Amino acid sequence: MLVLLLSGCSPRQTDLPFDKVAPQIDSAFLLANLYPIWRSGKLAHAPQMSEVFTPTLLDTLYFPPIDSLTEAALQQQLKLLQLIKRKRHQKLANLNFTTDELERVIHLLLLWKSRPEELRKSLLAFQTWGDDRRGNVQFTGYFTPVLKVRQAPDDEYRYPIYRRPHSWEGPLPTRAQIDGEKVLAGQGLELAYAADPVDIYYMQVQGSGYVEYLDTGERALLVYDGSNQQPYRSIERYLTEREDLEVGNLSINGIKRFLKDHPALRDTVLSQNPSYIFFAPRGHSVKGAGQVPLIPEISVAVDHRYLPLGSVLLAACPVYDKYGEVDHHEFRILLPQDTGGAIRGPGHLDVYSGVGRAGQSSAGVRNHFGRVWLLMPRAGREALVAPLVPSDTLKVEASTD
């Protein structure tokens, strides 16, 4: 048994239930969780939470410094709240709040950015129960790809990127109908032609992408302009369930290599996801559903039915070493500024990871669990604060078995 006193302790624990010895798990994360951490990033033996959001005193958590980049991102979050349709009173599961309170959180963070003790007095954290009601939230990543394309097709660049067919009558066609039966061909909807339909597929999954026209030298940003309203289905899951296939690496690069080595399977695999994304050229900076520029490692895509756009999250995020292995968890400020078709429920965040190969590399290693708290003003929630145990008297026992 491991007994932790939250006042004045800074232990390091290496005998965690990873499949290899974990290097110096962040002590603040360990103190906040009080449970051993599995290699997946999930907490071992954590009890089930009774509600989607559980109030937590901020002085039981580590609060990260607000640097200049985070400050600029918070200013963008204020712009987001001004742009989106405002609802004064909102309810997410068991949590009631107002848009004014979301703004108040940001103003408090900017006001007391160098005074964490004042923030702890002013803010209250609501932990989400995650994907398993035990507080475990999956962190994945997405990025903005850069594709080489041509305006006019040739023998190599012959796979079209389509704009939305606004004049289409009836249900929009599936991916198999668009790519296989070519039902949209010849209607003037082609924005560009790429050399590989797999690259187009992953640009659709990311929701936007830069294209560089080899025949004109121009560079343009193509952004999400609607879908065919078909359900998103994971090709990764399909490949995993095919017992006759041995893909091994299910990262973007791994699947690209597999489909390049098995070209006869390419169309079958891609068509397993009937969802199809259309694009439109727009602006130069990558923006999310909140219509503000996305900032790598701060902007996240969420299910806005649980985590509202314009809110502020405190998160214990997985941090990776140079080999793509989880080294420790680190507390960070994250800002919900985007949504995604594959992001469903309170247990999944998609972290924006940047542009091009560097963004893809960073996004590709992300598939791990951490914990997330939604920040709200403490004022007006005294009834919730009263039952919470102050940190200087909290004693917790956590098994290390």
C-alpha cells in the first residue's frame, strides 16, 4: 500500500504497472490521481464516477504556468466566444453554466496568470468521467497535411479532390460511389488532382489540408465544406478485425505503407468508411469549427455536447519520448476550438499537432490516456465547494499491486 499526503509531498515512483519500468512519472500527476498508471495511461483501480462531471478543488491539482503562447491562445478563445452563437444558459450532463462564465474563466486566467494561488481561489475544476466513467480520457492527434496536386489531371495525378455538390438531389453518394463509380466526375466539382487517393482520404480525416499546385506554383488551403452525411467508420478497426491481414503498424504511415505494398486492397479498405468530406478553398490559416486559428499543442477537437467550444480545460496529458513511447504525464491548458466526426462523448480529445510531416509525426504517436478537468468560476458554486475535502487534510491510499 502507498499512502500519500497531499501537503508537502513530491514522491517519484517507478514500480508502476507498465510492461517495462516507467521513467519518473510526473509527481504532480501521481499526486492528483493517487493511483498507479497502466502503460496505456489509464489509472489502475480507479473507482467509477457517479456523474459526468465531478467538482474538484484546484489546490489538489498542479496548475501550469501561463506562458506567452497560452496567453495569445486565450485571447483567441475570447474571439471564439464572440463568433459562435451565444446561449446564456447551458447544460452539459449534470453541469449548468453560462457563456458569460466561460468568458469569466479566461479573464481570470489572464488576470492572475502569474498568481496560481489566486486562480485556485477563483476557479473550480470539474473532472470528466472519460470513456469508462473512471476519469480516463483518450488523447489522439490530428494535423494539417500538405499535398502535391495538379489543377489538370495527368497519368499520375488523376485522383480528384471534390468541392460540395450543392445541386445534388437526394442522399449524397457514399465513398464507394464517389471513388469507385465516379458519380461526381465531369460536373465541374474538381478542385485539384492528387497522385494517391490514400493521401486524399487522410486529408478528409484531418478536415483540412494545404495543396501545392505543381502546374501553377500556387499554394492553397482547402477546408471542410460538409460531408455526405454517412457515418464515420474506422479503417484501422477494419484492418484489425481482418484475421487474414497482418498490418502491424496502424499509424498513418504504417497504413500507407501497407496499402502501397498491397494495392489490390486499397479501394476495399478505403470504402469501409462510407463518410466522405468535401472541401472549399478558404483563407490561409488553419481554423477549426470555432473559426479561430488553431495552435499546435493547445487547440483540441472535442464533442461539444460535453466540452463546449470556448471553454478552458486543465489536462494531464501524455508526453512522449523520441521513440514515441509515453515518458510521463504533464499538466497543460487545452482549448476546445474544433470538432470532429470521430470525436464522440466525454472521453476523447483530439490534439491539434501542426502542419505537414512534423504535424503528422507528432499526431501519429498520440493514442494514450490522461485526465481532463473543465474549468468554471468558483463564485456561485459554494454549495459544491463545501463538501470537498481541502488538500492539507487529504490522505489517500492507493494500491501499487
